[in-house]
Amino acid sequence: MDPTAPRKKYALLKWSRDHNKRNGHKVERPAGFNPDTKVVGEHAREFVKRMQRATGLPVTGQFGRATMLVLLPPGVRGRVMARAHGELGEHEWPAGSNAGPVLEYLKPLGLGAAPWCAAFVTWCLHHEGCTHFPPNPAYVPSWGEWAKQNGLTKPHAQSLPGDLWCWNWDGGLLDHIGFCDEGIKGATAYYLDGNVGNYGGQVTDANRPASGVALVIDLVKLSRLK
């Protein structure tokens, strides 16, 4: 089950419609393809493969980073979220160890096994061209003051995909950081972040109450820091 599957499949449908308008060669929607389910099944994977063939991508049938780059809007927001979406499901192993595959996010910061939500955010941003970060980017509270000092914050209601959300669970220091994904709808915030969910921590795309978002950092402003 993938809670992001319907949105990805609708993006695939939109891409297909746009592609068919621009090109003589149509990419047909497979019979049985259902964009409303949370399962990426056989028909959806066949549709992804047809899209990948049409765009010259490796034919994997997966919504990986390269495929998401085509489906998401262009620019730094699309690049960062494609990178983050390409990591969905990556998790600690052994469970609860802060180690295993997630060490990939920690090692560039000179860290071994450690809480890694901020390291994941930093890793995604760095790979998509961002070069300026807080003095201690693996420590969530350092993001808050640094963002305020550099004029990077914005109102919650203006959150857009790729903006950084800092969460506060208890009213003290900031506890957690991740990416705005679908934004805030009513009282619900739709996010993508690391070190949550199963295995003691994995890269997850889901939702939680928007009241927990303590600070919003504008991705575009961050990407322009010199």
C-alpha cells in the first residue's frame, strides 16, 4: 500500500494527456488502470513503463526519482521532491538501530548511527544543488534560528511542495523536520519525511495534524542563499 499512489497515478494521467497533445505518438492508458487505489499494481506499472519508453528513461515500472522528475513541476521544488520521493520506503536496519541503509544520509555529515530526519532533509537538498545549511544541519533546533536569521520563514498557509516543515511536539525545542508534500488542507498537513513510521524509522509520506507545524522554511529562498 502506498498513500501517495493515487496522486502519482493522476500525475501520470496528466502527463499522458499533455504528451499526447504535443506528440503524434500516443501513450495509451492500459485497460484496468485505476488511479484511485493506493496500490501500484500491474496495470499502473505497465503505464509507467510506457511513459518511461516514451521519454527515454530506464524502463523499471517504478516511480523512482527520474520518473518523478518528469511527473512533477520543473524547478527546485520538483527536483527536491523527486529526490525525496525516490527514497520512499528506505528504512533503518536492524529495526530501531538508526543504522543500515539510512547511514547514507548521515555519513556526509560525519555521523554514524544517529537520529536522521534532519540528515535526510540535508541529503536531499544537497543533491539538488542547495549549498547553505545551519552550522549543525543534523540537529533539528539549529534549523529554526538559522532560518529566522536568514529571512527564510513564511506563513503556514503559504506552504508549497518542498518547503521544510519543522515540527514541535511538546512546546520546547523543535523536534522534527521534513518536507511539505501536498500542503495543508484544513487541519491536516501532508508531508514527506524520514525517521518516522516502521522499523523505528523510515522515509514516509503521510499526514498528521497541521497544528504540529511550528515553522515553515521556504525552499526557494533557501536554494538562493549565497
